[in-house]
Amino acid sequence: MVKPSKSYEHPVSAASGELRIIGGSWRGRKLRFPALPGLRPSPDRVRETLFNWLGPTLPGAHCLDLFAGSGALGLEALSRGASSCWFVDNANAACRSIEEHLSLLRADGGRVVNADSTRWLELRPSTAPAFDVVFLDPPFRQGLLEACCDRLERGDWLAQDALIYLEAGADETPPALPANWLLHRDKRAGQVAYRLFHRAAGALSSPW
């Protein structure tokens, strides 16, 4: 998904359009992505913190990267041993770029879906696994988190003990989330708040 610029990110420069895998079997690999307005991977420091949180849960995990953009989060997960990752984004160029990266890296576990993430969650494909890890980083301040989280919980998308990563503007009002999503870790980087939730039993709704 093409995202609005985030204040902690560097302005467009010669280095824009490139991401670096920071851990796992593809550690250090640099990949180019299309120079779409506002499309940039999460900064290295944010990804490093997130994947330290995820730690040993990644090997063998089935992952879902919604609003995938550059694909940085899903590619990092595959590099660190995830069994599979579905990348969902509505930008054609972004999806083509992720497909090229998967081919270059010979990543058999990657699958790219060119679709609007929120609408796609309304109908679960029969081939989709129960996802162990979900990355959810939609465009900021567009009210997308609550609907996506509700559909993830109620649509049978998630493994029983799934981990769900949410990224949002630090000034945004937290949406109502399923009550069985328990906050595991949280942190801020500039104007960005990022949180990791652990799914437990039950399925009611409540604010964070």
C-alpha cells in the first residue's frame, strides 16, 4: 500500500527505494523497490526491535503481511525461518516488486496478492493457513486498523496463539481491538507507535 510519509523517515534521497534484510539467511541483502510516493520500509531500528520481540516464534510460522508496501516485514520473516508469508497490497508495482524479490531470493514460501487489504479480509481463501504472525501497518490516520483487526479475529484467519504487530501514528486514538488480544510489547520511534499483541481465548471487543 502506498503510505503517506512518516515524520521519522528520511526525505527522498539517492538511497530511497532500497531496503536491507537485517537478519536471518538473507542478512545484508539489499533490495530495490519502486519509487512510489510515500512507500518506504520500516526503519532498520524498528524492524530490529520487532524481530527481537518475535524471536523463536518465527521458524516454521505462517505469516501475513497486510498493506505490504515494500514487503520488508514479510521478507524479513522469511529470512528468519518463517514457513510462509502472504503479502497483500493494492499497488500493482509494489506487488510486482515483491514477486521479483521472492524469485531472486528463491523464496518458495512467499505468495503475493494484489488486492485492497481491508476488502480482502472479508472473504477468507480456502487455501489460506491459520496465520501465526500478522504484520499490520496501514496508512496512518485513515481509520483502517479497527476494521482489519475485527475481520482478522472474526474471520478465522488466526492461529489460536497468534502474534499481531500493529503500527500507527503516536498521536492516533487507539481503536477498539478484540479483548483476547493481549498487549505483549510496545514502543515508540519518533511519531510512530508500534505494538505486538498476543492472541488468547475469547473474542469480544474492547479498547487497548
